[in-house]
Amino acid sequence: MTNQYLKQIVNKNYQYGFVTAIESDTFAPGLSEEVIHHISKLKNEPEFMLQWRLRAYQYWLTLSPPRWAHVNFPNIDYQNIIYYSAPRVKKDGPASLEEVDPKLLETYKKLGIPLHEQGRLAGVAVDAVFDSVSVATTFKAKLAEAGVIFCSFSEAVQEYPALVEKYLGTVVPYRDNFFAALNSAVFSDGSFVYIPKGVRCPMELSTYFRINAANTGQFERTLIIADADSHVSYLEGCTAPMRDENQLHAAVVELVALENAEIKYSTVQNWYPGDEEGRGGIYNFVTKRGACRGKHAKISWTQIETGSAITWKYPSVILQGDDSIGEFYSVALTNHHQQADTGTKMIHIGKNTRSTIISKGISAGFGQNTYRGLVRVLPQALYARNYTQCESLLLSATCGAHTFPYIEVKNPTSQIEHEAYTSKIGADQLFYCRQRGLSIEDAISMIVNGFCKRVFNELPMEFAVEAQKLLEVSLEGSVG
Amino acid sequence: MSAVFSTSSWLENIFDITSSVFQPPWLQAFRTQQFKKFRERGLPTMQEERWKYTPVSYLERTNFSLPIISNKWPKNCLEENLNSIILLVFNNGHFSEEMSDLHLLPPEVILSPLSAALQAHEHLVKPYLLQQLDGQRHPFMYLNSAFLNEGIFLQIPKNCVIPYPIHFLFLNINQSYFMASPRNIIVAHENSQVKIIEEHRAYQAENYFINVVTELYTNSNARVDYYKLQREHLTSTHIANINVHQKQNSCVNTFLVDFGSRLAREDLTINLYERRATCHMKGLYLLRHDDQHIDNHIYVDHAAENCTSSVLYKGILDKKSQAVFNSKVYAHVEAKKTHAQQTNHNLLLSSSAEVNTKPELEIYTDDVTCLHGATVGQVNAEALFYLRARGIEKEAALKLLAHAFITDVIEKIEDSAMKNYIQRQVSHYAGL
């Protein structure tokens, strides 16, 4: 009986599955040095970028795809992917929103992105990435006033090559892993943020990623640098059309926080998860890492993962500076045949470094949800402190929830705690709610929301509401 | 995968020697097959997830010989034992009748060294010996099967309750660079009860390698309490596989204490095949020497409904030692109403000690309560201050606090004689 309600709630359809008919410049599928030369040339990149891409490509050729994650998928044919697709624009690119293809704007409107500056009320500056390239960035002028640089990656390469060269690949080197190497070789765009010394970014920054074209892979790269004493909050959202074939998304996000700086990075990931039988959907293989380089720096990751056929993602923090703080808050939901292998890495290097990990996994249908985390305390990390809590909620008899926490401690002054809990919604909890007159549906939704509350509280306001709604949508028809 | 064990190694030679000893043909054939499998599989490398922190490659480069009985019995070797026990003593892997004491054994129970059991009860022993152990996962089980010749066979018939603990005492005396591969088989039939303690000690023996496999079969309603005390020499290698097979309503309690060896690895695998089986695992690992390495790996396979398992392990690490703790609960789709709990606490006393802990859950059904917790920390500064303020020296205070840290685990031992024995051993040899 409960099962039915759960099913109804869980099985609500994906509402961002439309395709925008738009003219685009698209490469033929396949990857070679030529393709990389071509991308680099199209982007009019300086020589160092091209060389870096080529080195990454050469290294990538020596690697084989990782197989250790707790996910199953057929081998990906990397020669069958289109590595570059861009909405066709006038040669010099849009100077203002008026020049952006109205169809594109319509798409973003459908998605609820406040791209037009009339969305000013929302107070969020948006950089929108459509397929492989950034199409528009809003509120540029206002941000520039504060000295904040917020633009597409291609623009940053043109206008601030020194900053890009200094920081690119220093947190996630191209040698990091298979997908990071691939991304480094072929990434086409992304966002770039630089917050100067002592500046508190006046508004939330946001990037919206959209995959539109078929058979394309999306490889974007985000680089955020928060200089000393600065503060920034950054949001990321993603959707894709419904297609029967799987599409690859291999992004890299690098965060650098210098002394006393704080970066808050929130993600609401809602790529197309595939249909009920597990056909189609995005393979989301993302490398995200932040480095707290200076004293008292803080990096906080918050993620709501409801989409993607497969999620493979470990937003990490390298706590290099003394007294730096790393945080990871995550809600990962897997429904139907979705698989998620996600978690975090906290590497304690500096003294008095602290990290908190709160991970909530919800599995429904045939979903497989894995938390995989690493807490490593190096010998010099005196008085390091970690608290980890990972909880899993099971909503069907056919799903799975797994926990693989690695704890490696080489310092006696550190204090590490880890706890995990896996169970289904307690019959007594349901009974309690039902007794007070709540319908089963409301009771379950209330319990699930309560379960995720601690993570939702970490999200910026506008996102918290969205996340809550999103969870209801994704769960529709699965609660049981 | 891993490197194939080089063919010219010492291993080949000693295998040939053991093959020349007379054994039933089926056993010969089985051993040869297992040896071949081991050679193909090779030693595990640190690239393998399950062996990530365990360096064992030096074993291949060490020339181990076969153990020989020592005629020099250490004077006090039996003095400190438990009172009123059934005792089986092994001298460098060979059974010693003169030192053993079986007079308290109920007549219906079969307890004998494996070699004797093979002669007297071949049909009983054979099916247990021919079990295919998962050597791909744990190649040392192949190695143990390849060198199968001695160990213990214990069979407790239906409804039999053995009131006295049975003590398996493996003494390693006055010999170095040898490899012993004991195989212990314990079968507890319906409604039976038994308490067992397996102990490994060394007297003037160094650099040896013990590769032991203990198989424990508990039939329905049976209860087995299994204790293990590992006090090997600090240059030795001790690799143990303990495989527990549990049927309906059976109950197994294990208690492992490790404080010896240069490298020790305990792999405890619990198979809960039928409903309402319970297993409670406790353990201590106390590392007090440089370059000491102790691994504890636990795998609990919940394959039936209403089963319960719990894990409570504590470790204290001093000097430049390294400990690894890994436990995994695997709940199959059938394992409804599973209740599983895992706890691991570590106390680090030195700045060069290292601990790697990984409590895992792999759950494929929804009606379960599984939890785990792990902590790593140091002595509470306030508690230390409290003691120092009362005039207790730092050394003594630290000792007291470390003792307090592990006492609650020892206190959980039900049998008071056993509790005292283990407490005594821990205070004497681990200095706590």
C-alpha cells in the first residue's frame, strides 16, 4: 500500500527533457590531435593552452578507464563522441543579450533561469553554458564594479591569460585521472571566477549547464579563485534533453581559496537520468576539487544529485593552510536504474584543519547508491578534526545502498569520527505521522525532507526551495 | 593482477618434500591442484583493493623451510595456562601428545590432530578438506591447502555441551625461517556448545611464517565461543583466515587479540546462511613496536533473514606501527530484517603510528538496520591532567588510560576464567 504511494511520488516524469531546435556548429565524432588543434584554434587560444591540451591528450592515451567504482555501464567508445558543439552565432560572439539567439533565451526561460536582466530581482548572476560553449553572462557590469571577474572560460583565456596560466591545472592536474585528462584535452568552455583581495562578492554567482545536441559529450571546466579575505557563493545547475542513448559529461571544477577566503559551491545536478527501464541518461563523471591554500581558508561543497544515469563524483578539499576548513554536504538520490558512486575526499595537511562530511543517500526503484569517501590525515596535520556522518534511506526492496569510507590517520593528535546508518523508513515513524492524520504520501515526503534537511539548510535560499521540489519530483512514483 | 610466483622459488622445493610424505591419493591430488592455483594467482599486491595497505611481497624473497619438532621444551610454557581445560599442544606445527591433555574430553566428541583424524575418520574429514576456499580473494588459503598436513579436527555431536574450554596451543620453538600451515576444522552439530581458544606463542623462534586456516561450522542452535590470542615473535609473519559457516539459530562469538608479529593479518569471514543466526565479533589489536603491522579484515555475509551481527574492535598503536581495520557487511536481497552493527575505535599514542580504517556497508535490500562507526583519537588531555594532578607519573597515567580504553571490550567476555586469562595476557605482554 505504502509502496503504491511511493511509486507514484518517485515516478514523476523528467520535465526538462525537451530539445531546442537550434542551428549549431558541430564537429564530426572522434578524437585526435587534430580535433584538439581545431578546438584550440576556434577558441583563438594562446600557445600555452594548446600545449597543455596536447600534453593532457598524450597522457590520456596511456590510460584506461577506471573500473573501481561501484557502477556498471558498457564500455564507452570515445571515438564516437562529438567533442565540440556550439550554437551558431555571429562571428564575434554576442556582445549583449539582444544578440543571443532568441530560441536559446526561450530555452533558458523554460528552464527557469533568470538570464534576462529582468531577473534582476533574483539577484543571481548567471553564466549559461549551452552544449559546449558559454552563451551569456548576466550582471557583468555590476560585478565588474566590485572587481569580480565572472566570465566564460574562453573569455578568461583571452583577457586574463596570466591568471589562467597561473592556476589552471594546479588543483586538478591533467594527470589526476582518466576523465580529468580527457577533459583537459578537449574542454571547450566553462566558467571563470576571480574574486580580488578583500572583496565579498555582492551576489550569488551561478552557472547553468545544458546539453542539447545529440551524441555530444560535454566537457566544461570551472575555475574559481578567491584571493585573500574574499568570499563567494557559487551555484551550478544542469539539465539535458531526453534521449535513448547515453551522453557523457566529464567536467572539472577547480577551486582555490587563499588566506581567509571562503568559497561556497552548491550544485543542483539534474541531468536527464534515463527512463524507467534505464535507457539513456547522462554519464556524469566529474572531478571537483578545492584547495585551501591559505590560513583560515574555507571551502564548502553542497550538492543535490538527483539526475544522471551514472554519477561518479567526489568533490574534495585539500586542507593545506593552517586552520582551514572543508565541508561536504550531499543528498544523492537514485531511482529507477540510476547509479551513483559519490562522496568526498578530505586531505588534512595543515595544522588545526577541520572537515565535516554530511552525506545523505536515498535509493528507490533499482537504484544503487554508494558513498565513497576518504579522510586522510598527514603526519604534519596536528590537531586535525573530522566528523563524518553518512546515512542511507532505502525506499524499495530492489535498491542498494553502500558505504565505503576510507580513514587514514598518521597523526595521534587528530580526532576522527565516522558514523553511518542504513535503514528504510521506520514503520513506527510512518505510524506516528499517520496517526496524526497525515496521508501516507505527505508522511513519506515529510520524512524524506526531514532526512535531507541538514543538507538543504546549507543551500542558498532560492536553491533550497528548488531542491526540495526537485526531490519530490524525482521521488514521485517510487516512495514505497 | 599480481605477479606469478616465480617457479624457481623455495616454495617449489618444500612442496616437493611434503609431497613425498605418504597421504591419501585424493589429498595428494587436491594439494597439487591447490598449489598450481596458488602459483597462477601469485601473492597479492598492494594494487589490489583488499591488500592496499598490506605489504607481503617480502615473503616471496624469504627462504622458508619446513618446520621440525623441537625437543627443547621451554620450561614454563604450560604454567600460565588456564585451569581445567582440554589442551592440544603443537610444537612447530607438529602435534605433541605428551604435552597435550585430553582427559576432560567427553567420550562422544572427536578431537584429534588432523593427521590422526585422516587415518581414523577419513570419510568424516574428507568433505571438509576438499572445500574450495576462495583463494582468488585470499591466495594464502590456496597456499594453506597446498601444504595441508596438520591441524586440528574437532567434531561435537548433537546436544553435547562441553563444559571446559578447549585450548589449541601452537608453540613455535627454537627454529627460524620456517613456514607452518595448520588447518583447523571445527564442526558443532545441532544444539551443541563449545568454547575454544586458539593461541600462538613463540620461544626463541624468529622470522617464521604461520599461515593458518580455521574453518568453523555451526549447525542449527549450536553455540561456539571462539577466542584467539596471537603472541607470535616480533619478527614473524602471521596470516590467518577464519571462516565461519552458520546455520539457523546458531550463535558464534569471536574474540581476537593480536599483539605479536611483525606482520599479522586476520581475515574473519562470517557466512550467515540461515535465518536467525547471530554472530558477535570482538577484538583488540595492541601494537607497541616499530614497524609492526596488524591487519584485521572482517566480512559478514548476510544471506538470510532475521540475522544479527555485531563488530566491536579496538586498537592501541604506539611507536612506528601501522594497523588496518576493514569490516564489511554485505546484505543480500533475501536478508530481510538484518541487524548489523560495526564499531572500531583507535587510540594513537605516538606521532609516527598510522591507522587505516574502513567500515563498509553493502546493502541490497530495504528492511535493514545497519550502522557503523569509527573513531581515531588520542588520550584525552583532561583525563591525563586529572591523573597527573593526583601525583601519577605520565607513563603510568597513559598506561592507565590505555587500559581503560580496552577494558570494556575485555569485560564483555562472559566466561570469567577466560576473561581473567586474556586480561592477564594483555597486561603481561602488552604492558596494559
